[in-house]
Amino acid sequence: MDIKKILFKTNDIDMEKALPDATVYCNKDGKILWVNDKSAEIFETSKMHLLTSNIADFIENVQNLITSALISEHQVITKLIGKEIYFDMTAKEISDGYVMAFRDCINFAASQIKPSEEDIERENRNKNMFLLKLANDLKSPLQSIVGFSQAMSDGLGGEMTEQQDKYIKIIKKNSSDLMYFVNKLLELSQSEVEMNSPDLKIFDIVSCVNSIVKFNEQLYKGKDLKWNIQLEDGLKKTIVSDENIVKNIIQNTLEVVLKSVDMGEIVVSLSVPDEDFIKSKNLFGANFILISISSSSLLLSENDLESMFDPYKIVDTSNRKNLLRALTLACVKNSVQLLNGMVWVESKILKNTSFNILIPQGAN
């Protein structure tokens, strides 16, 4: 039987080479009687091997899928045996067998439909707006759990046994941790949809840094930490920027460091880098101030540095335990970029880890 004549009723074209899809003709028992060149390519074997085989040797549950394709008259998804490779399959019954056409559905879809940057940005913005609209629904139950567990721990609900008190403290800690995580997730969403321009005003950056350091000294006073603020000689104390954004940047960066260490020295340094340094970071057109926050106790690996600012990447890796850190640093990165600056991390073996924030200081 000449399958080409049955399918195409012409001898003018070499259909084995011309067909865009892998096409297979087999009898009712599945024995392959004819294939085109594309079939050998997608089944990763030779045409000779295919012609001595059964279609069931290559496709999982193929007989049921053929029946489904014939009844529905639509394509079905098939899978190559032993491999995570999928195809769209259509089937037609002719003479004493079936003609099947296979197409790599993943590659075909990717080649035909490629979302634009605008599409991706719009979908990401819609996702973030959705999360922000649910902020109260996410936070209110957690606030109740934290508040009532604290009240019970303080004895406002009556005297508790030692075991009950232990459980309440666990509930309070876990709910507080979850509240912190949700707040950072919402903060990241907010930073990704932020459309407003920074509110640029003159303020004292040294006073700003001192107040943040003092706040964190009290917040983490149970840790064995030494604080050191270093100012470059001749540094101008005032800059023109958005004070609230700068405060959030410094606070979030400090939180990342302080949640990772229990002892050692925390150094916050302010300096004005020279023009060559600015150009080396591909930044131009403004005076910049460099805020560096370093710790002698925080050491990072190459794997840590790769996904430091990318929570979307880290969630699928073995570093998932550092997801909260990546969420916080993603907020920092977005805020720094809003100010037309740059942030990066340097980790020196057996020395320290430094978070570097480079932002324009404006004209003042």
C-alpha cells in the first residue's frame, strides 16, 4: 500500500521530507508500516528501527489515546516512554490502520507564542496588585493570632500549665515570623508596582544613618555586637534624595545582616567614590554617595551571591531557606533602582561581607 497516495493523492512531492510533523502509519495492532523523516528525528531513532517496531514501543498508553483522538477529532497530549518529552497527536482512521501526526507541543508553542516584555510586565504588575489588594485578608488573621497568643502568654486568659505556656510561645513565635514574611512579600509587591517619582528633598544623611543604627542597637541589644560608623574625611552631611526611601533601604539591608549574625562587628561607612569608580559601575551624570554595611561574622558562598536579590530564582533551589533574605534584598534593589542607583554584595573569605549601596546625592 502506498501511504503517500492515500494521504496526498500525488506523486509530485517527496512527503517523507516535506511533512512538517512526524507522521506515522500503523495497522490496527500498532505495527508501524510507514514513517516520514521527521518521525525518526522526534522519536530519536532511525526510520529502519521504527519500521520494525510497534507504536506502543514509543508512546505511553497509545491505543487509548488514538481512540480518544478519533472520538474527539481533536489533538491529544502524548508522552514518550521513559522520557519527559511530550507531543500533540492527531489521529485519523484509514483503510486497515491509523495515520498519526505528532508535533512537539512545548517547542511549537514556544516558537509561535513569545510574550513581549510589555506582556510580562503587565502580568507581573497584575499579580502584585492582586497581592496588595489581599493585604488586609492576609495580615488581619495573623495579627489576631499574634495578639491573642501574647495576651494568653501574659495570663489575661487565665492561668496556664507549663506545657500550655510552651505551646502558646511557639504559636506566637511562628505567627510573628509568618507576619514578618508576609510584610516583606507585600513590600516587594509594592516596590514592583511603585509608579511615583521619588520625593527629592535635602536631608542630613549622617543623622539618618545614626538614628537607624541606634534603633537597631536597641532592637538587637541581646546580641554580642559591636557597632562602628565610619565617615570619609570631608564628607558632606546633606544630600538631596527621598529620605523615606533611603531609610527603608538602609533598614532592610541592616535587617538582612542582623538576622544572620549574633556577634562580631557591624560597620556602616559613608564615602564619596571618585569618577572612575562610578564609571566602572556604568553610572553617569551625578555625584554619588556610597553607603556600605559590612559584617565580620557574615560569610557567604558563591551560590548565595548568585541569587541574593532574586526571590523568584531562589524558591526553586536548595537555598530556599534564604527566601526571606532574598525578598528583603529584592525590596532594597527595587528601591535603589528607583533612585537611579545600584546595590551589590561583596564577600571576602575569612574577612567580611559588605552590602554596598550607591545612590545619587543630588545638588545641595
